[in-house]
Amino acid sequence: MCALAAALYASGDASVSLRDSAMRVEADRFLQGLPPDMQQRQVAAIRDAIAGDCSALEQVRQARNHPPAISPDVTAKMLNDRLCLFEPKDYTGEPLPLLVYLHGGGWTFGSINSCGRFCNELAASGLVKVLAVDYRLAPENPFPCGLNDCIEAFDYAVANSASLNIDPHRITVGGDSSGGNLAIAVALTARRDIMPHSLLLFYPVTKAFDDNSRSWRDYGIGYGLDAEIMEEFNRAYTAGGDAADTRISVGLCDEKVLGQLPPTLLVAAGRDILCDQGKEFAAKAAGRVRRIEFPEAVHLFITVPGQETAFRNAVALAVDFMVNDK
């Protein structure tokens, strides 16, 4: 077990905080470096796409779609048009744990490339493999299209465990933000006999609407994910459907349902509009969720460079969780 995980788990508490002054400095610098009109442009693009014109949204997608640097000791290969396997280069040992990873981006943008740095770092540990999923995006493909793609990806991993040289009993499903939402939904819809071994969540969306929580009010402007764009994400994904559907707003499931989830690690950003959603979700999940909060961090530390301390700690916790949580 890594020293960070050992120190945090020693408390035995279901929810713990990791305070680090470097996270505050890096997060503040990260926020200052964001283009001041970035989210306004993205909001306008999503609204146009919902109305039928996806040209501006496609430009947003392409601007964020830069291939990551791949470490010399990692191989990244497309298995088909939606799945990319990140694995230790030339690995021929015992089957490894696998993370099926679902990128964030409000269900409307993001790709294998946007989460590629994180997937690469996990595979570079030499201890796990990662299957990143390019699921269909809203509003062109609203709920349940993206979710169905994610379910298919998990089923693919189970069915092809031998050829992938992975342990079929050690398949974790994970994601950040909207990807975390999809990961939970995959577990909630999976058959009992092929449930994911565990879930790995980074600041997940658990309610696809304004929940009027304190974090929604306090961090809804200027902290990397504004309330205005979050509401447009929700609108694009639900496409006029029922946002209270528990496959969308997974946090609305009752305690009995959430208590059937596999063991879950939820890593939260303290200064994040979604912080309280995740906290409530963890509390309802009947001891299935271990929640670790980075109080000084803000949204996006998994996919957008700039919060290096939070990112590195998240990588260490993820690898430890997948390898040591048996």
C-alpha cells in the first residue's frame, strides 16, 4: 500500500480529507490561467447543438482532443473505434486488474485523448491496465446512448478477459465528473453475476439538476465548472427526459439500492460545485464508499493539466485501490 493511502486509511473513517498547501496554490494558478470566456463559449455551443446546430460544439470538441504523451513503458492501442487499451509495454505476466475508464466532459465533449494522461500514468505503474471508452456524446446521442456504450465496454472486458490478459474478477469501472456518473450507472444496471469488482470515482455527477446544495451555491461560478454550463450539460444529456431517472441522477437511488454497489473509492475536490452531491451519495451508500476529499482542489484535476499535486495523489490512490482492495 502506498504511504498516502496507508496514512488516510489508518483513520478508519469512511470520509477523510487530505490537506496540502500545494494543492491550493496550484488550483488558484490553474483557475487564473483559464480563458475568462471559455465556459460562456462552451455554453453557447451546447445551446446551439441542442437547437440542432452542432458546428460550434464540434469545434470545442476538437480543441480539447489532443493525443496524450505515451510513456516509453506503456502501449496504447485501439481495439476498435470506441476502445483503447493502455497497458504496460511487453507485459506477459499474470493477468492484471483492469480499469474501464469513462472520461468526463458533461456527456457532451471529451474523449479517450482527454483522459489519456491519466490512463497512461496508471498503466505506467506496471500494475494495472486501463480500457478507455469513446462513448457517444450528447446532445446528438442523448441518454441512454452513452450509457449503453459504457455497458457494452464493460461487457466486452468481461468477455475478452483472457485475450486482454486481465483478471475478470478484478475489473473496476471508473470515471471523472460525468464519467463518474456513467460508472455508477453501469454498476446499477449490471447483472448481479457480472458486477464490476469496484468503482473508482472522481468528483462524480450524482444529480443532473441544481440540487441547491451549499457547494452548488458557493462554487457555482469561477471554480472550473460553473452552474450555468452544468445545467446545459444536464439539458443536453437528458434531452427533455426525466432528470430524476435514477440511471441519470444516480444519487436519487435509495439506500438499499446504493448499498448493493461494489466497493467504491470517491475522490472529491473540496472547492467544486459537485462536492456536496458526492458527499451525500457516499453517506447514502451504506458503507460501500470510501470518500477522500482534496479540500483545496477544484474540478478538472484528472483531465486538465495544472493541478499536478492533486493529479499525482489521485494516480497513487487509484493504483493502490485497484491493486490492494481485494
